[in-house]
Amino acid sequence: MFVVIGLIIAFVLIAVFSNRATRYCRWRERRGAEGSTWSCIHCGAQVQGLWGVPPKDCHRDRAPPRG
């Protein structure tokens, strides 16, 4: 019984504290000499950043048009 209540509380906390703006962002890193190029596999956005530090914001407006 306690396990079920604990799981319900965990799912509620995850839903409350998750960042909805970047829910679908899946960043892939390509390392370079001076930094990294991060590519989102969901929308195709590409941004420059530091090694090992993925973007915290969604950059869909920077994505090239698909189609």
C-alpha cells in the first residue's frame, strides 16, 4: 500500500516540477575545438554551447523549416 502511494506522489511531483517548455527537446552534442554544437532531434534546432552542458531552453524558433 505504501509503495503505491509513494509512486503516485512521485509521479505528481515529476509532473509539477518538470519543465514543460523543453519536454520534447532531445539534445545531441557534437564537440568541437572551442565548444559544442547542440542539435535537437525533435525539432532540428541547433545552438552553440559548452561541452557537456545541454541547452535549458527550447529553440524551436531557430530550427530550419521541415518539409
